[in-house]
Amino acid sequence: MKLENCIIRENFFDREVSEKLYSLFADKNIPFVCAKSENAPLVIGNAVRASGTHLLSMTLPVARTLETDENGDFTFTIFVYALGLSELKGAYKRAYEVKINAQKHGLSQNENDVRRVVKVDLTPYEISIAEDESLGLFAPSDTVCPAILKSVNDTSNEALNFIREVCPNLTGLYLKAGGEELAFAHDTVITDFEWERECESEEKYLSKKNRTEYKAMVKALREKYEGKYLSVLGDSISSYCNICNDTSANVTIGENSPFYPTWSHNVCRPSLTYWGKVIEDLGMKTCIVNSWSGSSAYGRDFGKNMLIRCQDLHRDGGTPDDASDDILPDVILVYMSANDMNGGSPLDESFAKIIANGSKREEIDAWFSETVERREREGGAEKGKTFLSYDAVYALSMMDMKKKYPDAEFYCLTLQETNHPNTLKRPERFDNMNKTIRTLAEYFGATVVDLANDEITWQNCHAYAGDMHSLHPTAAGHEIMAENIVRAMYNK
């Protein structure tokens, strides 16, 4: 990275990463694969890294060559798409056919498993990518094919281990851009780009790059939270295998279904989850992660609902009848509601009117008293019943948690914007559910972590997620969530 006159020159990969990666690429014993032309064009998953740049050069790991043209040139295409998942299904905005001379770069025609890295000057092509645009590469008709790193459950692949250890937030790509067959893969584009971008000031750029503000908050918070216990109540976004279903920590969570890392190789260790990062950065300890993939707050499935699981956020040491060895949480993160949003859990119209009327405490008091009475009258949450509403279950769960863990700090996370059809089609419902979370968090003395107003939006959320609906964050998405939680803890 070079910095001159508030113009930043940097690469997609840090130099140390690219040097190591390309040295591994040269080793034919390490399995890299050739990108398939039928999957082209490819769009880098973490697309926002290239937004707002002017491309200077491209370092291309060549896996295969076809035939050159009459001038001895291979072709490789760079695309510019509008930023946004739906836009990736449409036509590209611009395409640049880059010429790669065979003789200059020591390439031969019709060669498989080339394993050669070539650096191509892009300045003659004047390729600029605006803030609302993303970068794509490789056309089906191109005559040079790039290598990619395939994500598989293979701990013997040194290159894959290196990527997962050093820069997991750069994995992920979209296949078949420009059509309805657009798909997501947990693979890694290892083509590097050098670019430049304008910077407001050197000080602000270096502060953001070095995460100066975040590190200062972490340093201050460690004095308070180091050694303390953190628990999580959540769904698939908060799950992790052998942690969210660890019965040696709490006997009730054995049936919890995990999402990570089985269905997202990008989040390949607990410290890459949002809660894992908070725990690691603040020197805390894991108490209980009571997270169940597919669960919702309202919970039409008895075991999965929030009201049932909210009182099992302590470590019982595998001995639920012996409270003497219980470890209680000092901090509880509540991140439910994504499946309520997209699954259609009923909302309470009377509570919505209270919010619309300014969330007056006396009106919430009356509504909640009636809600508590109704639960007592109907026998609570009995197996096989659906009960109350999303708003009521969230409120009752907060009350039950506060009673069970009176000394804990509570942080309620709002919903992030996604590309799920039910979110895009019902923005009013999305807003109303977040208003419910904010209102009830304040009512019960919890702190709001307002993910709905962070830097992840419906337009760029696909760059931070590992599925076609942008529901499940990648390591990069979890990192942003963790920073929002730390900021909320710092400002508490």
C-alpha cells in the first residue's frame, strides 16, 4: 500500500498474502482448480472492497489456456456490475476485454494446469468502479482461464488452510452473473488487483485501516469484561457446532441444530462468529450459546421457540439438579427474529398501535400486564400450542430472562437488512419488528445494538453474506456485527 496526496494505492490481497498464496499455487501438489467457463462471469463475494476504485493492474493465476488470436493474444474479461444482488442477475454495465500476450508472459496455447502467475497492466483500459458498482471477471468466451481455490472439508490443503487462517473474509464468490441462474459458492477468487482510490485524509484512512477507534474501545472494555461470561440466545446466525449443542455445558441444548461451520466454510472457527469475536477481543469466556438453526422467537415448534430456551443461558456443568456448580452469564446477547420476519410470525396489532402512538410507558404497562395474565390463564407455553404473538413472546422472554439472570447485562440486536424475498417485499413489517425490539429492549432496561442502521444495507448485504438470500453473514459480516456490539457496550 502506498499513500500519496490522499490517493491510496493498494491491493485486493495484502502483499504478504499474495506472495504466500502464489508460492502455494506454483506447487502442483496443492489442489487449485480451473474456473469453469460455464460458471462465468464470476463476481467477488466481498464486492465492496473494489467499490470506488480505479484499477491499475491485475495479477492473474492462469490455470488453463486455449488459442490466441492472430496477434498472439489471449483474452480475459473484466466486468463492472451495479452493486446489489438483484443487479447481479441483470446485464453488466461495462465490460473490458483485456489482452494478454502469450510471448510476453511465457504462455503457450491449449495448455492445461498451467500454474503460471501473470501481471497485466490495466491502465490503458481506464477501468473505474464507482461506489455503487462491483467487480466481475472471466467471460465464457475468454481464452485464458483463472485458477480458484475450492472450498471443501479438506484440512490437508495448505492453501485452503492459509486462506481460512489469514483472510477468511475474502472468500466467497457469485457464479453465472448476469442471469437468473446466479449462485453463491464458498470458493475463493485468487486473482489480485492493484487499484487506487481517493481518500479524505491520510489520518482518517490510516485510522480506519488500523481500526484505531475499535482498538481503543476494546482496550477500555477489557478492563471491565475480561474473564466474565457471555451467553447468546439466537438462531442459525448465532449457532456453531459443538458449542450451541454442547450438553456438557447445559443439558437442555443437545438437540439444537447448528448452521456454522457445516453450511458456511467461510466461518470456519468460533472466533469468526460475532459473539466469538466479542469474547476473544474482550477476553471474555463462553457461557452458553443457546442457538438453534431455523428457530424463531414465536416458535411454532415447541423446542425451538425463544420463550422455552430463554431460561437456559447458564452453564449447569451437566448437572441441572445441582445449582452449586452453575455459572451464570454476565452478558447476554439476544439475536432472534430473522425467522419470525421471513416465516410470518403473527404481530400484535395493539402493540403496533402503542409504538405508533409514541411507546408511552403506561400503555406498554397495560398491554404487558394483559399479556402476562393471558399466559397464566392459558397455562403458558405448552407443547403443541402456538401462543400469543411475536411481540408478546419477545416481551415475556425478556421478563423471564431478567428474573432468571438479574445481574446480567442484556443487549438486544435488531434485524439486519437482507435480500430475502419476504424482507424485500415487506419493508414495513421489517421496520415494525425492529421497532418492537427497540421498544421492548428499552422497556426492560436492555441496550439496543442497532444492526438495522449499520453499514450493511439491502444494496451491499450480499457482499457480507454466504447465501443467496444474504441471511447468514460471512466472517466479514460477523466482524461488522461484533464491532457494533462492542460499540454499544462502550457507549452503554
